Amino acid sequence: MEQHETVVMQGGRTPVHLWIVGGLALIWNAFGSYDYLMSRMHNGDYIKSMMPDADPAVMFAYMDAMPGYASIGWGLGIWAGLAGAILLLLRSRFAVHAFIASLVGMALSFSYQLFVTPPPGEANNALIVAAIVVIGVLLLWYALRQRASGVLR
């Protein structure tokens, strides 16, 4: 009986699961990027569409008052996550680094939101944060596995 190794050679065919996970990661992070831009540009209609009970002026005041570490962390978490998704689709080993940077950004931003000053009127904020962090960790785990198996170069 012949044994087959499942090693992907550099330049080999991209596995279908990478396209699926990478595509979903791109959509997820593109939404996060859109949310970040709409929030930073003070788009009141967007805030009302996402949080109908929230007062956009109060939300913008909260965002503007975030300390530098939390504000930088928010941007790092968002943009590094988007970069990670793109790098994953490009089969770049640097997707791992981008997802690590995204998690560092999440830690900075969410530590402020959860432990210092929670956002106004968001009762389920901890559940949303948990979901975002779990997805970020899973994307890093997936990228690490793909790098170890030779899919990412």
C-alpha cells in the first residue's frame, strides 16, 4: 500500500479552503474597515443605522475622548486585520504577522472599552468584543496552520 504525503509545495495550487476562509476574512474585515471609517468621519446616519437607540453625538464624543493607546489600537486592529485577510489571499506568510498586529490592536482598544470606560448604551458590548476576538484568534490560528503546511510562502 502506498503512502501519500499532503505537503503543498511553494507555488502549488491554492487549496479551496484558503479561498473560502480568506474571502470570508476579507468580507469581515472590510466591514470592520467601513465601520471604522464611518465612525471616524462622524457619519451620524451610519451610527443610527447600526445603533438605533444611540445618540450619534454621544457616540462621537466617546470615540473622540478615547485615549491615544485605545484609539491607535482600534485603527491597528482594523487595518492590520484587513491586511491579514489580503495577505492570506495572496498566500503570504506575512498574514500571520498582520493577524498578530490586529490582535495587539484589539487588546489595546478593547481593554479601554471593557475595563476603563465602556461605550455609552451598549449592553451587549462584551459579547460583541468576545466574538471579534474569537474570530481574530481563529484567523491567526488558520494562518499559522497554513504557514506550517507550506501554503503560505
